[in-house]
Amino acid sequence: MNDHDDNQNAAARGHLPIDYLLPELRTALANRPSAVLVAAPGAGKTTRVPLALLDAPWLAGQRILMLEPRRLAARSAARFMAASLGEAVGGTVGYRVRMDTKVGPRTRIEVITEGVLTRMLQQDPSLDGVGLVIFDEFHERHLHGDLGLALCLQAQSLFREELRLLVMSATLEAEPVARLLGGAPLLVSEGRAFPVETVYAPKPTVGRMEDAVVRCTLEAMRAHEGDALVFLPGAGEIRRVERLLRAAQSGGANGRGPGLEAGVAVLPLYGALPPEAQDRAVSAVAGSERKIVLATSIAESSVTVRGVRIVVDCGLSRVPRFSPRTGMARLETVPVSAASADQRRGRAGREAPGVCYRLWTEGEQRQLKPQSDPELLGADLAPLALELAIWGNADPGELAWLSPPPAAAYAQAVELLRELRALDAGGKPTAHGQAMAELGMHPRLAHMVLEAKPLGLGALACELAVLLGDRDLLRSTRSIDIRLRLDALHGRGAGEAADPAAVQRLVAEAREWMRAAGISPSPDGRASGASSAAPPQPDAACGVLLALAYPDRIAQRRGDGRFLLRGGRGAAVQELQPLSAAPYLATAELEDSGSDSRILLAAPLGLDELLAYFADQIQSETEVKWERQAEAVRAKRRLRLGALVLKESQLADADPGLVAEALLGGIAEQGLELLPWSKQARQLRDRMNLMHAHNPEWPDVSDEALIDSIRDWLGPYVGGMRSRNDLSRLSMAAIMESLLTWQERQLLEKEVPTHLTVPSGSRIPLDYGDPAAPVLAVRLQELFGLRQTPRIAGGKLPVTIHMLSPAHRPVQVTQDLASFWEHAYFDVKKDLKGRYPKHYWPDNPLEAPATNRAKPRPQA
């Protein structure tokens, strides 16, 4: 039940706190189109407000829609209001939740879940026949609640000024909501709650949280009367605590103290349970029996569990978190907010005084966040983006939000919808996208089901959809293979490991999806209405369908259980199992942690299936690339699906232009030493560099300049070449010379000659390796009679003379020959004469004849 569930006997005896505020609320809505009502738990707002407004003149016989965040709350509220009118559900009061509707022609109050409102708005934006929309428990800030309010505000603005909106909550920061509703009046009602004692019992630093919860629950059951409500973050923790409590009930507490009484019922309560099991958990037990209800946050505010006097709160909640960086959503366990903790504590004081055990310290309590984060800020926004596109507002900024959708996550959602063909390039919904939205599934699953129908695999797709939308059916297995879950659904193979009640519920849900999608299974398991399109082989069918739902998570094996996802991120199978060696996987569930996401649920996929069913997304590309190790251009043709290379083959007939471009790029990357520089070519470059140093208008042939312009000066000569071996045919001297005009060549020979003629008559080559100091390496005896240092570049630059011994070993370096003859020659002569006594060493080198022999030839 809901906040109506304060106590049926008390309600029958007299007024509830909300009753005193109802006249003021009627007046507010008579005068204004919107209002905000804050009513503490136990005030009775959920069941008294809709009934009190039924005869309002402004309603004029129209319907009231009241949104509840959970199906259990919607059904419970409708039953209670119908009972208070002495009617069955489906009369004046009815409900609509996913796959369960009880309304009739006389229904005036429809209690619906938030997603149902979105569908109603899409079908009729004006909500014709609806006079009031109530958003109950709005503080929970579910995504569809925020979306529904934004759409209703625009509908009110554009189509129905007279449409009333009422936002109700128990722990809401009401002022921002009132401002969003255009300065709506704010009404506050006190609740009626009994005193609740708070006991702080901090979590132990060692051991599991579940053990601490069990110990605390057993102690509380012994110390206090009434039933216990135990808050846990998820179904997994609920199952573990349930096992521990049943063990304590059957065989003592195993060292934890006295066991649990045999007559105490241990009942789980979470969203995925069948309605009958949920109803059993929230109902009062008979006579003197007691119960322990193990619940997620489903019992926090929307539901009252009757008979509860004890609350044990572990202080944790599980919320969805979406990562725009990876495009993946995951459930994250986080500390509850202070508001949630107070809501949980209040469950113990709804019907009588109670006690709340908190497994944290008072210091930690002061550090809790005041309110929980809106789901909109951390959820997968693909469903919201599709709804907005169909609504006509591709830009969420055009709507009024209490918390706008994060831009990065929204952009990623739009990109996914384009990949699923739900949106066109301009962001408009396609016919396929419209059909996806009408199914009411997550866009991924809706796309999978619609694509599966013409393949005759619609029934299988619906079964996969319920498996993917629910908690893991085989929680004890470490296998990631979703086909094992299908076997369990059909009672095959590992079926005995599955909870029979869960199997029965999922089978029923799958049949509902088939009905909604117009699919009826045939005896052989194929769906009727299949087209002539060839379906995949049975072993590959699951992989193909998962890949349709999660095209961004197709993965390619790269060894040792590691895979590459289509988007470029890594993923891994943590434990060795058959699917670790699959060449391709369609992954449905990933844990976004570290550099490689952990694969939790997948199916094998073959290359043939990828090529057949994703042909429109596969790109054929030609890569012509220089390979450094081979020192050659290699041309390859690839079939690529995102980051995945599906096929690769060598190309012998690649585009010559691309080959030349890759060759030039390889030379630029690896360096000009790949080119066959002869001694003549190197000298020519050095001479040209020297001229450029003295005249910037000359061609720059430095490494940097040549690499920057390599396509201009080398491109015309490399046609048909692919490798370094081919490059050896180039004449680099001729290529360098081609960079000069005829006049520049003449000037180069004059100003920067290749050789100098020395007094002995020899032509000695100049070394231009250092353009700032060209070198003339010559034997000393060949310079006799030369008074001044030779100069080049129009006399601007003296050469550096390396004087050599008769054995061509350096003995002196100078740029001032006159000074050498005057000061240093005699010391050098003394040394050389001692080492080379047969050679000619005159006392006056300026008057002596130069020679390239040991002694000058005799004069004739």
C-alpha cells in the first residue's frame, strides 16, 4: 500500500491529517492550474486527495491520472481507494501498469506508473478527457517522472491551459518545484507518526554486511514486538540474508546467538517479484504470527508494510549509473541520502511506536547527502531521447526541467538511437523509431524484437528481452553464456538451478511482449509471420539478436579471454570458459571497471552472421601504408565494423597515387636517409645549403625543408616505386640539381665550387658538410707559395684549411694562412722533417715551389 496505508482502523475512526488541508487544496486548484503538496508520511495524501477532488467543478467529470513510481504502489493505492468506495478495482478507481490494466468505462481515477503517462501523452498530447495529473512521491525523482512533468508542462502551455498539475511528496525540496510550475501555491500537511527510537549500530570493519544485518535483526526480534522491515541494496543481498535467517531458524544461529523462532515468516520484497509475492510481503500476518520483510528501496516511501515495528537499515541503495565515456550503464551501490534514511526510519512508526537500527554511526549520519540524486542525472538516456524526438523536441533545452539531462549522456543516447535506426541524420524519429517507442521496451530491446520478426525469431527475441530486462536467472553460475538462461527458461539443462517462480514470471512476461509485438510462437519455436529472409543458424541466433540490441558491444577476440569492442574499448572474460575462445561475442552486459570492461553476459557470434546481418554498417576500406620494418609500402583491403577488422587481404593493384603518397609519407616519417644519397649528391646539397645560408632566396634543401616539401620535389620521380630497393634507382644529384635554374647552377659553380686548384696544380675537393666552415683538406707541401687563405661565396667566406702530412694525417687547422706561415710553420716543419726526412721542407715556404711529390721536380 501507500501513504494511505496508515492504518485502516484509524482511518475509519476519523480524520487523517491530510483531511484538514483538503479544502485549501480544492481552492488552490480552483484558482490556479498547478499546486505542490508536501505531506509527511502517514498523512493520507495518496488515497484521500484523488477522491476529494473527484467532484471539483473545474474537473467537470474528467478523469484524474495519478502517477506512482512503482507497480506495487499503483495497484495497492487503487485497491484501497476502490475498497473505500465499496467497489472493486476497475470501477470508479482503476490502474494501468506495464502488462496489467484494470480500468472500465466508469473509471474516473486511474493510478498509473510513470512510463504509462509518457505513452498516453505521445498518443494524445492534449490528454483529452483528463482534468488533473497527480505526481505522487515525486521526491524519488525517477526519470519517467521528470520526463512526464516536463511533457505535461508543455502540454499545459500549448494545448490545455485548464489542465491541472499537482505534485505531491513526503520529503521534497518544494520551492524549486513550485517555481518550475510557475509559482504554484505550496501546501504543507503534517503527518501522523508514532515515536521511533533510533539505535546506531555501526557496520563491522571485518566480515560481510549481510552477517551484521542478520545479527542485528535477530537481536531486534528478541528485544521488540511486531514485525521487522530490513532494508538491503538489492535482490542478491536479500537472497543471502534470507538464507542466513532460514538457517538460523532451522538450526540455530551458528554462533550468532539464539536462533530465529520457527513461526516467523521471512519474506522478500523487490520489484522483480511476482505481484502475489509482493502483496504477501506488505500484508499483515494472521494472529500472533510475526514476519521479517527483506526489502529494497521499494518499501522506502511508496509502500507501507503492515505490522512493522522494527526497521533494520543497512544504509545502502543500488542506483543506475551511466557512463558517457563508455556508453555503458551499471548498478552502483551507494550510501542512502538523509531523506531516504528518514523515510526508512518512519516505516517503524506508522501504526505504533517502533525502533530503527541503523548500521552506521551518528557521525556518518551527519555526512549523508540531504537528498538522493535524480535518476535523470545518472541513467541511460536513450529511452528519454527517443520519447523527446517523438514528442517533437529533439533538443531537451526546449522543455522545462527540474534537472536538465546531462549533455554528454544525452548526445551519446542520440548517437545510439541513430545506430538503431530510430532517428534519422537530422534527429527526427523514423517509422522504425515510432514502432520501437510503441512497444514500451528499452530502445535496444525494441529494436531487437522488431528486427527479429521478419527472421522468424520474434519469440526468441521476446524471451531474450525479459532475460535482459530482469536480474540474472542463473545467479549461481559463473558462465556468461545467455543461452544457459534460455535453457533454464525452457526447463532444459541448467533449468534446475533457476527459481521456479522467477521462471514462471518471465515466461508470462515474454508472452505479454509477444502479444504486444504481434508475435505468436509456432510449435517449432519460430514465430508466425516470418518473411523469406534466411534466419541465422540456431547456434548463432542468440548472438545475432543480442548484436542487434547491442551493436556497439560486438566484440572480437584478441587472445587470453580478452576482446576488443566495436567502439574501441577493451573487454575481458574474467574466468576461463568456452566463450573465452569465441572469435566474436555479442555482449549484453558489461561491468565498466578499469581499462577492460568485464563481460557478464554474452552469446557467441560468427563472422558469417556479422557479414550477413550488419552489411549496411560494415565499411570496406583500402589502407595503403608504409611499413617501417619492411621498408616498403603495403596495400591492404579491410572490412571494418567500427574498430573491428573483420577481413584483411593484400592488394596488388592499389591506386598508384595512394602508393606514391604512402611512400613519400614513409620517407618523411623515417627520414631522408632512405634515399640513395651519393657522394656527389651530398656535396651538391651541402653547397646549396651554404648558398641558402648567405642568400635566403636560394632553395632551402635542409632536412626539415625537404621533408616539408617532399611531395613537390620528389613526387614526380617515384611513380611505380614501392620500397627502399626501388628508391635506389633514383639519381639524387640530378634531382637536387633540378631544383636550380640554369643561372643558379652557373652561379653555384662560380661562388661555391666543388674543387679548388692549389699552387701544386692539384684540384682539391671542398667539404661543405658545415656550411659555415667549408673545409679544404690538402697536404702542406702543395700550399707553398700561397700567401692568403682562399675565399669563396664572392669572397665572403674563408675556407678552413686542414693541412695534412705526406701520409695525409692532419697536422694543422687554420683560416689564416698568412699567420700560419709567419708563426706556426717552423714548429710544424721541425716535426715533419723529423718524421719525413726524405721530403722537401724549405726554410722560406712563400718562395719555395709547391709540389705534390716528395720533392719538387728540378727546374729545366
